[in-house]
Amino acid sequence: MKLAIVGYGKMGRLIERFAPEHGFTVAAKLDELNNSNFEGITKEAFEGVDVAIDFSVPSAVVGNVERLAELGVNVVVGTTGWLPKMAHVRHVVENKGTGLVWSPNYSVGVNAFFRLVAEAARLLSNEAEYEAWAYEIHHSAKQDAPSGTLLKLVEEMKSAGWARAVDVASNRAGAIPGTHEIGFDSAADTITLRHTARSREGFAHGALKAAAWLVGKKGFHEFGEILFHS
């Protein structure tokens, strides 16, 4: 299978490194030097490409997806910070008959964590003595705060029936890959759920797993749904 990497930074290089383990040959690599105004997304450059993985920047996601869909190329979006544009992106993909997988986080562990947090919120939703918080910390280069993952965790809590406030906080420092914490506190006790990433490798493997699944498929999909088949 042929893969294109859109956004050739730290994550793009990890994608390239692990691509052969997932059955891919990297056929194209785009970055700010050859795709600053989307000029790198051409029919010639993407000839024979089965799927693209986007780890670019939030401001480029919509333009990248629009041009990839025009070429009939499926895409896995690993970039965060573009979710306010989701309805438009979904329309583009469905209108052009291509395929897209998105997630605020491609760690398999984080996607399991989403479900664990949702279940905890469901169990405590009617226990009025409990209050909740959501916290994350990432490396100083991460552009969006709160992270897309933390926003997704809070969304999962609300979808599971948590109707009370959730206090949300973020920090940016150093080279931390990412830690997310959800807590429930009462006068009697505290429950803390935490996911800590040790490196970016888990994100790369998850994105490549999504890309392999997406080859030859159509439609707008979330990684957690295809990972756990629901």
C-alpha cells in the first residue's frame, strides 16, 4: 500500500519510520517547504497513493482534506484543533465519496480511556455529592489548549449522563508527550483516572492502524469506533 504523509514534523517522521510494519511504502512527504499553500497536493504527486495521514497544523486541515478529497484520496487526520470545522469536513468527504478517519488521539490506550471515563461518569451521574475535574499537560510546542483529547473526554462524560460542571485546566511545559486526568471528588473519597503517554510512538502506530483499515473504504469515521467496532 502507498502512503502520503502530510505534515512531515516529529509525528510525520515517526509515521515514516513505522510505515513498513503496517504494510505501507511512503510515496509522498509534504511539509511547510513544499506545501505551504497546498501546492504539494497534486494529481501527479498523489498518483497511486492509497491513503494520506495528516499531522500538519490546525489551520491547514480543511484545505488539505478538500484537495485530497478532490483527488479521491482517503485521509487519516491526526492533527487537532480543527474540530469547529468538522461539519464542513464531513460534508466534503461525503460529497466527494472518499473516506476519512479522525480522532483527537490515536493512542489505543487513550481510546480505551475514553470509554473507562464515560463509564465512571455514568455510574456517578446521579451521585450529587461528587464533583468532577479534567486536567491535561503537554509539551510546550503543542498549539491547542485544552487538548482535543481532554475536550473529547469531557464530551464523553456528558454523553454518558454527567450533567454537572466539569472544571477544566491545562498546562504546557517541556517535552511531555501528554498526560490526561479525570477526577471525581466527594467529602468521602476521591477517584482519579489518568492516562500518561510515554512517547509519541503509540500515536504513530494508531494512525497507521487507522490508515490500513481505511484503504478502499468510504465515509466519515472516528478511530475509537473502528478500533472497538462500535
